[in-house]
Amino acid sequence: MDMITLRIRPLSSFGTPLLGDTLFGQLCWTIRHQAGEARLRELLDGYLTGQPFAVVADALPTGYLPRPALPLSGFEPPADADRKRLKKRQWIPHDALSQPLRSWLKVAHSDQEVTGKPDLSLRESWPQPHNSINRQTGTTGEGGFAPYMMSQIGFAPGVTLDLHLVFDPARLDKSELQAWFSGIGATGFGRDASIGLGKFAVLEVVETGLTAQTSANAYLTLAPCAPQGCGFLPDASRYQPFTRFGRHGDLAVQSGQPFKTPVLLIAAGAVLKPARYVETGFVGQGLGGDGRLSRAIAETVHQGYAPVVGISLPAWEKPV
């Protein structure tokens, strides 16, 4: 498996966070539309048996990784060891991979530090008013037609994001991935793309400079994943679980059964330690198939894989 990075620039607000598993779902729909259903089925062959054709990371600030989900006590405290400020330092620069993990908090950056402007955050979210119109009366009406609020996410002007992709070069080319993600950016990603949200431009494809730390013995995940049953050591791993209440997108929204079976995932930034470390570009598993995720489309799968970077977790580190 190879890894590349698509550098993107947000062009609008977003209704859906740019997370790897959701991006993979829209990638599958884009392949179906641009290359045909037969090509999508061909690429998904083996997806549930550890052979994904592509694994998509969360969109991360250019040059940064998510901070490992370790307690603050697992890092050497910086001079300005104010707990509230330290908790906001969520981004680790790539060059920190050449330094011991315990020192990472000293070089970690907050959202404001990523933009280089103390009064400008990397991203903001806010409630956006919506109205459903009753086409018979031409008004918002009552009940389901009443005004309601939905959240939107905006990025600071000029910010670029990196999409790290692990893919099988024997099954697809990086130029295809670039074209498909350019299509997603042009039509819009996620919720409310039909009213202008979710637009981004793919600026370039760059070779990913992420390399495992010397003496790596654990993995830092770059997207939500499903590590259940994959043999990771529970006492030496650290992660933030969440439940994905997924729903179909694109044409399947009109199926009458848009909701999928909920799945339990862990967020990007998880530290997973295996019993025996092997060098790999991704961990996790493919979810779904045989109607396990969707009654509307039995073949539905969900990305339970995540791109990873090898890290050297000190032997004494046992997250609590």
C-alpha cells in the first residue's frame, strides 16, 4: 500500500466534519457516478477481509498530526503548564516525529497557533437558521415546517488541509483519487451540499513525508476506526470512543430507509499498541456487508480502517 496526500483548500462552510470514514463514504458514491457501479464493486472486493482499496484520513491542518489521546501526565510539562491552555494544544507538527513522544506537548499547537494569528481560530462552528417551506401554503407553517437550527463549520481564510490517503497502487492510480476528490470538492461534501456547503479545491498531490518513529511499537491513528478484535493491548492503548449514527447519502437518501445501523468507533488520535508491532499504513477493519449496516442497500460497507503513523510509546506508559 502507498500513501499520498491531497492538499485541499476549503471554499465554503461545511455541514459535516471532514472525517475519514465519512469522506470514504462519499468517495464510494463518487466512484459509482464517475466510473460506474461495476468499478466500485471491483474496488470493494476484499474490503471486509483486510484488503481495502483505499483508506482515508481526517482532513488535518497542513503539516500537523492529531495529538495522541494520552493523559497530560504522559508528556513532559512545558514551562507554561497551565492545564486549560495545554488541553487546547491539539496539533503536533510533523517534525516532532523525530523527537521523543514525551516531548510532544512542548511543541504542540492550538487552533490559533496553527493559523499564526492569536485572534483567528483554525475553525469555528455556529448554529445556522433553516426553514422548511410548505409548498402548499408558501410559508414555514407549524410543526415540521417551523424554523430550526443546524450547525455549520467554517475554516480560517487561507487555511489548507491535508488528506492523507493509503491506497493499493495495483488497483487504482493516484491520479484517479485526485480526480474523484476534486469531484467531491466541486459538488460539495456532506450535509447541505445542495445549498452550497462542503466545497473545496484540491490544490496538489504531494508525497507524504510521514515516517514511523525509530523503534516504533504502537500506532497513532489519523481517522476514526474500529479496532475491536484486532489484537491491540487494552492496558497500553488509549482512545476516545464514539458512536457513529450513520445515514446514506446521495441517491440512497430517497430509498425510504436512509439510516444505517449505528457502529462503535474510536476517534482519530488514538494510540493502539499491538502485541507484536509490524510496519503498516493502516489498521482496523471493514464493517458491514450482507445487510449488517443497511436494509436499503445490503452491500453497504463502512470504513473501520484508519491510516496510521508508527510511534514509540515508552514502556512505562499505561494510559488510565
